[in-house]
Amino acid sequence: MEHRRNAHYFGTGVPFPPYLPPFVPDGEYFPARFSNLSSPIDVDRNLSNMFSCMNLSPATYAAAPPLLRSTLADQLGRNVAADNGGACVDGLVYSVNDFPVNIPFNQHRFRDDRDVLRRECSDYLFDFDQESNLLSEKYVYSTQMAADNKLKFQNVDFFNEGLGVWSLKELRGRICSLAKDQNGCRILQSLFERATIEDVEIVLSEVINFISDLMKDQFGNYLVQKLVAVCNDNQKTRILFSLINVPGNIIIVCMNPHGTRAMQKLLASLKQPNQVMLVMKALQRGAATLANDPNGYHVILYCVANFHGDFVKPIVNEIAKECYKVATDRSGCCVMQACVEHSSGELRTRIVTEIIVNSLHLAEDPYGNYVLQHLVGLKIPELTALLVRQLQGNLAYLSCNKYGSNVVEKCLNECENQELSSRIILELIRSPNPSLLLVDPYANFVIQSALRVSKGFANDCLRKLISKNVSSMRTNHYGKKILDRFEKKRVLAASS
């Protein structure tokens, strides 16, 4: 009976003749002299393509993973011919001095190892986007070039003739599709490192009609950022006209998580006043919408913080019209604060007036109260006085509100006008139920601040109010906090 290890079958179960020699011992045999092959290929490919792309020069075989070495050994053993003292492997002739001709072939190990190679040799593979369109058999990256941060586009069809370095001219007609591919976008960006004026024009002419789509793409936006950094003023103007050609298109781009970054990069590259005015005019219609958008508000913040007030006036005026809507939004309240801080003259007067008119409703809002606190934090006495005057008659009510109490407390702490702070304290004391303020979860913080800043007549009135309600305050958690502050201040006054 023939030894079992010499019985081999095709996938259909039909046996085929054993390879020579007739008896093959178990275990891997591979001569030590044949010790150099190229490093593992970067992209997961089938074995036949992998071997055809291998450069069997005696330089780097030691670096190859064990599974790949054994697979190569099996392949070589199967194709070796010992005619005239030489060996032929995949059409290449080697002398007997390179390795023994009769390399045993372990037929137990010869099988399709593609899945095993993926699983066991993953550490040797390049980190490549598996969803990329570039994973076809046509394109791969070079590991050595990737290590040198010089990604070059190689054509496998020309491996036997040498590396083919791609240029932007050779990629004409495919730039938009490559820009939307992770690996293709990286290649295009690397080519921009040494791009000429002609190269920039080649790319711009292909993407100009699709610039908004690329800015919104997760990979294409990086190409746009790279492009605007090397464009001249005329080319940037063409990009701007392409963006504003369709009404509302630029607003949609700014509201996109990728588009907002590309848009900010474009704004940062603008140097000509007419270009800036062109963008501001396009953003004006959707300024309030962008201010309330979690992505778009970054564009508005950049414009307000980096461009002169004359340029951003259309945007700020539009935001002022929608003051309450913007100030009561999580993103919008940040925009509103920036508009107040970076504006001046008539523009600041316009927006501050709108804030103060809506101050009573803003004080009770989870986000609007921050706009009022920021207004007081500017420490402009006239603005604080206008705000307090607008809130008069509702200070006690606001002190018992979770958000309004922050505004009243901010006015007391930041106010440098003693007359103004006394006016606030006296209104609290003369409210219909002042004793409730002493035990309220929010108003007790306002009273503590009042104790700290009050002087003269206002301080005496506040001390009398506390003295009348000591018994009820001692049994209340929030009242105890005021008594502690009260006793501390009395001790400090006695010691001084």
C-alpha cells in the first residue's frame, strides 16, 4: 500500500501522481544559503501575484515572516528543474551554487495560504484602507517609500521594468475620484509638495465644478485644503465663485463636519478685500442658521474673530436680528459672545441693544444667561448699568431661578459701582417675601455675594433681615451657609 503522505488529490477527489522524490520527509527543509528575499508585500494579494512581484535578490529574505518563507520554499521545490546543473523557478534560472536543486517538496503544507497569511502575518502588512478602490491588482504602495514619507504610485504591470512614479499630468481625468479615496487623496497631497503652477492649474480645472462636493467629502476636503494653500488670488476667486454659484451651497458646505474645516482653511488663505466681502455677502443670508449649527458656528466665529468689523458687519447685523434665537442656542450663545467682544462702535451698540432688550428672557435660559454674564464680565459700567436697569423689578424672582441667579450674582460680584450694587441689594430686601431668599437653593448664593460686597445702609438692612430669621435658617441647609458667611464677616469686622 502506497504511503499515505504520497497520495495527493485534486479538489474533485481524483488522485494525481506524486512529485519526485517518491518519499518526502515531514518538516520544512530550506537551505541556509538561500537566505535573502524581499520584505513582505504591502497589500493583501493572492499568492501567485505575490510571488510574481517578488524580487528574489539575496538581500532581505531573513526579514520575511516564517509562513511566507515556508510557502516560498514549497513553491520553489515544486518548480525546480535540475537540468544542466541549474534550477528554473517561475521562469528565472538559478545556479546550483545558489541553492540545492533537489529541494524537497512538503505536499502537506502546499495549499492556498491566503487566509492564513492574512491572519498570521498581519504584523507584516502595510496599514492599507481595505475599502479603497485602489486595492485592485493595478496599484500598490511601496513599503520603503512609505517609510521615507514619499508615497509613490506604482503600477504592478511595470514591476519588471522598474518603478513608475506618477505625476499630476498622468492622473488627468481621475483626480476627483482619487480625491474621494483615502489612499488616492494621500497620493495627490504628496504630489502637491513639489507641484508647479501648471500642476495646480491641472487639479483646479478638474475639481472646480465639484469643489463643494469635495469640501464635504471625508477625504476630498484634505485635497481642497492643500489646494487653496498653493492657489494664487485669481484661482481662489474662481473657487469662491464656484461655491456661491448655487444659492445656499456655501451654507450647506459650512454645516458639514468636513466642509467647515475646508471653509476655514479657505478663509484663512484670503488676502484680498474683495474676496472677503464676497464670502461675507454669501454667508449673510444663513448667518443665524450657521450660528446655531454645531459645525457652521466655527465658520462664523472665525470670521468675527479674524476679519475687520467692516467686513463682518452684514453677518453681525443678521445675527442681531435673530438675537434671542441665537443666544438661546448652545452654539449660538458662543457666537453671540464673540460678536459682542470683537465688535465696536455702532456695530457693538446694535448687538448690545438687542441683548439688553431680551435680557429678562435670556437670564432664565440655560444658554442665554451666559451671554448676559459675558456682557457684565466686560466690566463696562455703562453696559452693566443698562442691564440692571432692564432687570429691575424682577431681581428677586431671578435670584430664585437656577440660571437667573447666576446673572444677579455676576452683577453683584463684577459691579464696581457701589450705588448700583446697593440698588440690587435693597430691591432683594424689599421684595414681598425676602425671608424665602435666605433658604432658597439658588437665592442663598445671591445673598452670600450680597453680604460680601454690601456696605453702609445696604449692609445694615441685610444684617437685620438675617437676624430676624436666624431660627428658621439654622434648620435649613441653605440658611446655614448664609449664617456661616454672616458669622465669618462679623468676626472679621470685630477683629479689625
